[in-house]
Amino acid sequence: SPDLAVPLHKNWPLFVLAGLVPDGEYATGLSEWLKASLNDNAAANKEEGNRLQVLREKAGQTLLVLSAAGYAVPEEAWHRVMETVPPTKQLTPSPVLLDIMKQAAAAGRTGETALLSLLLVDGSASEAILGVKVEVIRALRLVGLTAEAQGLAREVVVGLN
């Protein structure tokens, strides 16, 4: 049904992160999701250009989360979402904490990585900065906390929609 197609495409990254998309269908699904997300039929006028910039940014953020969760994102997909976006001011957590978490993850220290990840997202992933959330997802995955990384990735993607 056409009425279901849009929500299904919109939620495709969640299906991936929930393990509902078979590996053999991932590449095609990613391409179709990206095409639907960017609305390739967008007109070239200024209003549509601004809308396309927002769509690219949101799709790029989702690709970033998928990549952090361990899913391959082809270079072509990154090129389709690249956009010059003006920088925004954001409060960031301690870069020292972030670096220590990365070091703990690289050394395989699961407990330390988990504790630092909680400190970095401050108990609420919805309020943490996307870049920090992505690093936390990568770190959790690196120490074998795959289910936790996938859960955080799903929470982040839901927050992007």
C-alpha cells in the first residue's frame, strides 16, 4: 500500500538496527532509503534547496549512526549527503572523558567503557551531542557490548526523526 511505503522507508534504519534486515538486502535497502529520504524529485528553487539541506543533514546523521553501529556505508552515500552546514554552538562533554573512553574501549576494558559512556551521555542519549553518541556507540561495540550499542543507536535514530 502506498500509505505504508513512506513510514516503512522512514523507519528502515530502525529495522536495520533491530536486526530485521537481512545482510543481503542491506545495500539495496540503504540505497532506496536514502533516495526516499532525500526526495530526489525536489525542485531546485530556494525553498526546496533549504528543505533538501535539512534532509541531507538528517540522512547524514542517520548514516553516521549506522556506521558507528557497524554497518557499512558506501562512499557514494556519504557524497549524497555532504552539505556545507553552518557550525552550531553546542555544549560538549569533557574531551578528556571522551578520549579516556576511547582508550578504555581500545584496551578492551568493558566496565570502564560502559561507565564512561554513561557519564558522556549523562543518562539521556536524547540530550547528548550526536558526535559523542556516535563515539559511545563505537566504543560499546568495540568492547563487545553490541546489544547496548544497537539499543543506543536505535534511540539516536528515533530522536533524529
